[in-house]
Amino acid sequence: MSWKARLLRTCLWGLPLPLIVLNGWVLLLLFNYFRSIITIVVVATLLAFVLAYPVTWLQRFRLRRPRAVLLVLLLFGLVLLIVGITLIPLVIEQVNELGDRLPSWIASGTQQLDTLQAWAVARRLPVDLSHWITQLEDQIASQLQSASGAVVVTLVSAISSVLNVMLTLVLTFYLLLYGRQLWDGIFRYLPISTGTRLRESLRQNFHNYFVSQAIVALLMGLAMTLAFVVIRVPFGLVFGLVIGILAMFPFGAAVGITLVSGLTALSNIWLGIKVLTVAVVIDQLIENGTAPQLIGGFTGLSPVWILISLLVGAKVAGLLGVVVAVPVAGSIRDILAISVPQSVSPDADLLGMKSPLNE
């Protein structure tokens, strides 16, 4: 192949890149402009997807779908009301108390590091913890206190957004009633075989992710909270809920355990070690005993692609992007598996590209 042909081929491959970047930039601008509307639609779609399971279960008792939808929404609203009245005030109270105690915890952590530094100096060990002490004094207090305040502000603003909540519930109601017709209208513009496989891929990926992760997160949160109450960990309710919520995301439980054990270690190093030990044991029992039976094959993505998808989702859409990042990445994998023949890359599964739909 001559150099002119190679140059022409390079130009042909390079021309679409600026168009892709420009289109992506425009899409991001549109997303930011309609962020609130998109958030309501996505949250309502996810709620409709999850609530469709009890609706389908009630229909087995010969209950008409509109009545089943109304019954499920009423029960869901009742659960939210009970949680809002009983649990949320306790969480807010413990978060505020945690913010008040953080200075004393940080002072205790600094004293423990000073003691360890003196012990190392007395034995002429090459250990210098002065940098960690400075960081502990200068950064952790302000960051954690601002974070605790941000949590309270976020909870209050979320509760006060009655209009958005009502719009989300109304849209969820209509999606539960007419969601099938909506998706039929969207996928009819695709070829029949591609649309069918893509629709099944989306359904399966979101099913695997939300249902199984929600059950694992619920078990993790309950087990952690009970264990922290038994071993008398301060703010056990808040810490258990934090780990349970983070368990909704891949690698989230490990991050929550590290955060909670680090905070408790500031107050008492031995309490931090006890919390770390108990939390790791519970995490391993749930992850290795319950999660494999619930999640099964999960999305088929490698941990590298899961982490990348979480980072991209957080950058593009914040918390909502983190929630939908992994199932969307799994669906993109399936789209590529549909579009690219298997014979092109027999080792594609090494990159997490192996799709259960092709088996």
C-alpha cells in the first residue's frame, strides 16, 4: 500500500472523531440543560422497573393491573411515610451529633498518632508520622464536618422537593400502566432482531443489577447495623446505613467499611480494629454466601470496566450516573456483541466483552 493510500485511510478514520466529540459535547450540554427533567424520568423509570415485580405478583391473584398498580403505589407511599417519620429524624440527629463529636475524635486520633510516634522514636525506628498528624489536624475535620452538613442539607432539600416527588410518583404510575406500549414504540424503529435482543439485554442487565444489589445492600445494612449495636459502636445506625447504601454499588461495601472503621479508629484504635474485623466477616459471609446465588453472572463485565463505567457515570450525571452506570455499560457491551461478529475477536471475553446473550 502506497503512502498516499495510507494517508487517505488515516484521514478517513480520523474524520469521524471530531464529529463524535462535537456530538458528545452537544449531548452533554442538552443533558445539563434538561438535568432535572431527565432525573425525574430516569428515577420514575427505575421505580417503575422495581415496582413492576409486586404488580406482576398481585396480578396472579386475578387483580386487574390498574388496581394492582394503585395498591403497590399506596403501599410504597406508606412505607416512605413510615420511614420518613421514624428513621430519617434519627439519622439526621445522629449525623448532627457525629459532626459535633468529630473534633474530639480527631483530637483523640492525633494523640494516638503522637503516642505511636514517640514509641517509634524511643526504639529508633525509621517511622515519621508528622505528615499524617498534620493532615489529620488540617484536613479531616473540615472535610468531614462539611460532608456531614452537606448530608443534612441534602436530606432536607430532598424532603422539601414535594413537587418533584409528586411528579416522579405520577410518572411512575403511568409508566407502570403504559410502560410496555412506550417501549414498544421506541424499539419498533430498530430492526426486529436487534431491537428484541437489545430490549432483552437492557431488561436483563437492570434486573441483575438492581434486584440483586438491592437485596445484598439490604442484608448488608441490616447485618452491619445490628452488629454495630451489639458491639456498642457509636452512631451504629448511621454507619450501618452508610455501608448498606454504598453496597448498592460495586466496591461500595469495601469503601464504606474502610470509612467507618477509620472514623471509629479516631475515637479508639481498638474499637476501629473491632469494627473492621466484624464488618469484614459480615461482608465476606454475604458476598461469598448470598451474593453469588442472587447475582449469578451479574453483568459479565470485568472489574476494570465496572470501575471505568462508575467513574464515567459519576462525571456525566453524578449520583444518578453512578446508579445506572454498570447496567448501561453491560447493555453497551451487548450492543457491541450484537454488532461485531464473534469471529473478529475470539478472545473478547478477556476485555469483559463476552455476552450471555450469545451463548
